[in-house]
Amino acid sequence: MFGFDKKNNKEKKQVIAYIHTHWDREWYREFEVFRLRLLRVFDNVLNMLQEGKIPSFYFDGQVSALLDYLEMRPENEQLVRDLVANKKLFIGPFYCLVDEFLTDGICFMKNLDIGLKIAKDFGCEDFIGYFADTFGHSKNIPVILKDYGIDKAIVWRGCPENLPSEFIFNGVNTVNLVRGYFNDIFSSDKFIEDKAKFIKKNLDMIAEKSGDTLLLPIGADHLGVPEDIASQINLVNQYLDDYEIILGSPFDYFEKVKFKVKYNEELRDNSQTFILQGAYSARTKLKQLNTECSYKLDLANKLQMNFGNAYANSIEYAYKLLLQNQAHDSICGCSLDSVHSENITRYNKILQIANTIIEEIRTPQPDNLSMSFKYPDKYKLLEIERDYIEEGTQVISQRRGFPAKLLYDTSKIPVTEDYTTLYTLLKEFNSDNKTTKDVFVDNFEVFNRNIRIEVVDGQINIFDKATCYKNLIEFVRYKDLGDTYNYAPDIKDSGEVAKIKSVKMIMDGPLRCGIRITTSFFNVDVFVNKKSKLLNFKIKYPNLLTNRLWQVRFNLPKKVTETYSEDMNLLVKRKFDSNYNLRENLPQEKGQEAWTNTAPMQRFVWANGLGIITHGLTEYEVSKNTLAVTLLRSIGIISNPKNPARTTPAGPPFDVPGAQQLGENTAEFSIGFFPVKDWTTYVEEVYPQTILF
């Protein structure tokens, strides 16, 4: 038994302490730098497990760090397998610890598919949904865990003050790490009496929300295990009158604890812990690439599964790259510039794989065939590239290149003479073959029979069949005194609204028409498709400003008090105090994080009848009668020690000029007025689930 044998009759609360390390693959140092540290940390863990110095080690709920280690230490694989089989080393269930709000449900399930397969291959049979440092928790996560037979979870950030340590989170027995996972006191050089005082103070706080048994993590970010951890705990136990610490595993704790309190909502309360909401908008380009890769890779996987599943290994490889990028310090945009450069390289690899799989399957098929994975009977407008202009289509753009039928034919090699013009065509799917023109444009408006946008007297007005929404859309920007983790307003800055300078027609075709609105900020291109109920916006501009928040703001007729947004490919309903003002509620006391009226979205948000589908714009904000979507947030430091919105650092104060996102930027979104129950129909229009051959 690891722990101190009591020498008095006073009943003590049992504290099960588990040894762990939280392993961010990359953050304030690059992946390869952290991996070299991992070799030293885990070499020591294995030695201590072999020598019986610790009873077990919990390896952060993921397998990616173990695989990173074994790639450099393949000679230790059998030892790892033996320790896992003997329940001394616990791994999985995830491949990688990903962010819950910026990762969609398909990727999250792939994370479990891959992680569980690897963990079980190593012999692991016991699993916990481990989310020790995730920036808040989706209410849909427990549902997915249950589908995979996982009935336990550990969380920290986002738990409200009145939530006990043991609760049932949407059907899953869950532990709230009241004092967090970060506990490096046993690695410090403090006297044992001081360590005991520190531990007692924390155990008292945990005990206030716990039953007779407490859970205590021992470990921290990238931290090794002290060689004398067992003897330190024995010594600390001698100073504890109310507790007895016993080294074990989280599974020992779950066996002893009863779970009664039910909690079924998302965990995004920041009164007790930082949830770092600015991460939803830091480094927008990462979010855009993540959304594109998630969509394209899923589409490629569905297609290849219908053609013999010959690309299964390539798909899994690409998903591993994607999941590596979805670790919270990566997808949240709060790491070094060099780390995020590697993220972009991974994203580009994923797109190369996904697009190539689609083209290799599509190219040999006869033209004008198709495959639909959703709404196969619905009318759609789809884009396809050809080396000729097909009758009944509309040319959207053109470029020079090699035809796909030549590029993907392994019996041929393209030569200079094959270099030709390639056309991106807009083509009708499930058309009734009627030629009646449905979409129109002039120099101040574009419309079809369902929706219309006009620019008059410096305002953007939108009409659907029943209503005129005057001055619906504005573009605004504010100063940002924050960092990658938290937006912080300048209370003296009331913001700047873009002025409309001109508008002109840029596209007039039978299937799509468009106008360009020139503003004092940037050009805004707006397109309407035949039969569609959506307006499609594209903004492409060079950002020359630092420390700014850019938003598109929708001025709705009534106050916004609730929203529906996409979360794990489902909808989550959120309520808002529409009168809340961040500028009037900046924290004054140390250890506080300002609450904001911002929230995460994946591709969709809806309020008061307005639906918005975005291409990787993952943050929205509510204020009075407005719903705003963040287009760009440019900042230059990982964690600003003087951030007015957060009175304690959240990470290192490293300069990251890349997070300013200077240079070319793009923002795309579509809007329409429709019942929220129909949201998947409109998301599918923007993210088609049909492939043309």
C-alpha cells in the first residue's frame, strides 16, 4: 500500500492521488522540442513503474504522446504493453486531447475510433473521458462517450460554483477537479511542512464539494515524476489530521464514489476557472482551414467507402494529422508562430489527401454521374472543374492547368502541350430543365424570388418574401488590448463602423449573380444563386492593422435573448443577457476572467429568425438587438500579463506577430431567414454532400 498508516483512531477522509503529466504536444515550444523532453519524462516513468516506486501512471487520456515516444524508443514497446496489461499504465481513450467547441462531432468520434483502437491494441481495457484542461465542455460530449461504452469523465474548466465534485454529466458519471489538474508542489524545493500546508489547503477546498473520498491529481504540464514521490506523500500524511493520501488511479476513485447530482447543460461558467473565450477567434486562418479540412476529409471518406474502402489507411493518416491540429493549444491559436506554421502545413497535407482521393475516384467515372450522401432529391447548384464549358452551366472562374483525367491517370504523364484552360462551372443538380431566369442583378441590388439585397443611402437592406430588414448589416472594428486567450476592449473606444463608398455589378449569369460593395474597410462581394434562400458573402482584403477585432454585425428588430448554434454537428441553445456590456464589467480582483457575451459556433448560428452559416468563422456575440460574427481578431502576444479582461496570466507572455494576421485575409458567410428546425438543409447548401463526376 502506497501511503501512510494511521497511528490514531481518528477517521480520516481517504484521498486517492493519481500521478500524471498533462502533455500538450506543442504550445510555447514546438512539437519536436517537447518530444525530446517527453523522452526524458517518460523514460523515468517507465523506470519508476518497473521498480515499483509508483503503483500506476495515468497518461493524460490520450495515445498520441505514447506513440510520439515509441517512435523514438521502439525498444520499449513490449515494456509498455506489459505495464498496460498489468494496469500500471493507463492510456486512451482519445488519440489526442482536442478542443470540444472547435472540433465537430465527426472528428471527435474519429478521435475515439483511432484512440480506442490503439489503446486496446496495447491491452488497455479501462477508459475515462479525460478533459482535464479543455477550455469548457460541450453538453454533447457525454452522449458520444456513452455511444462508445465510456461511462466516466473527468473535467475542470467551466464548472459552476454550486456543482459538486461528483455529478452526472448528461448521463455520464463525472468528476470535477475542483482545484484543477495542475499540482506541481511535490516537484518544488519547499520544506515538507510547507508542502503539507499547501496540500491541506487544497484538500479542504476539494472536501467542501466532495463526499468521503477525494481525488487529487499529482502532476502538471510536461512535468516529470519526483523519484521520492511515495516517501514525500508518507511524510505529508503525518501532518494531515483529516486526510490520508493513497497513491492509486482515477479508476480506484470511481469505484468508491456515488454520483447523484445531475447536470445536463454545457460547462462554460468562468466564475471559478478561466475558459479563455478569446480562443474562439484567435488566428482565424486556423479555424477556416480546420473547418475546410473537416468537411473535405469527411466527404472523401464517405466517397471512398462507397468505392471499396481502398483509401482507409490514407484517411486514418489524414485524420491523425487533423486531430493533432485540434489539440486545444493548436486549434485555439494560443501557441508560438512556429507551432502554427506547422499546423498550416498539416492542414495543407490533409487537403492534398482529401482532394486527391476525391479526384482519383471521380476522374475515371463517366461525366454527369453523381453521388449524394444527404438530400439526394433536393435541387442544388454545385461547382465542378472541367477542361471544357459544359452546356447549361455557368462559368465562375478559370485557370491554367492539366486536366484531371490526365493528372490522375497512372498510365500517362502530362506534358507541356497538355497545359490548358480549366473552367470552374456552376451546374444544376436535380433540375427541372426549365430555363426561366430566376436571379437578377443591377448596380445596387441582387435578388431572386426568395431573397434580395440592396444598397441604398449608405445602408444595406435585406428583403425576404415577407419582410424588409433595413440597415441589417454593418461592418465594425474595435481596438483589442487582450491576447490570444481573451479579447479585451479599450473602454475609451466605441468602435468604428465601415462607410459604404460604392456598389457595382460583378456577375450576371443564369445561375448566379453578384454585386461588390466597396466600404471604407474592404470590398464585400455578395452573390445570389438560382432558387436559393441564402445570400452569400465573400470578403477578401489585406489587413494592415494590429490589435483589432473585426466583426459583421446584424441589426435585428428585437433584442437577442437566445441563440441556437452548431455544436458537435447538433444544435445547442444558449440564453443571453442582451443588456450585458463587457466594458462595464472588466474584472478588478486578481484571478478573475471577464464574462463575455461571445460564444463558440462551428458552422452555424441562428437568432430571431436569422440563420448564419460560416466558413470557419467560429465566434459570435450578442448585444441588445444585434448578433455579430467575428471576421478577424488580430493580437500579438500569447498571454498579456496586463490584459484588462483577465487579471492573471493564462500562459507565457511571448510575442507572436503572426497572430496579428497581417496581409491577405478572407471571410465567407451566408445568411437567410428560416426556421431553426431547417438548419441542416441550409448548411448542406453551403457544404454540399453531393459529388459530381
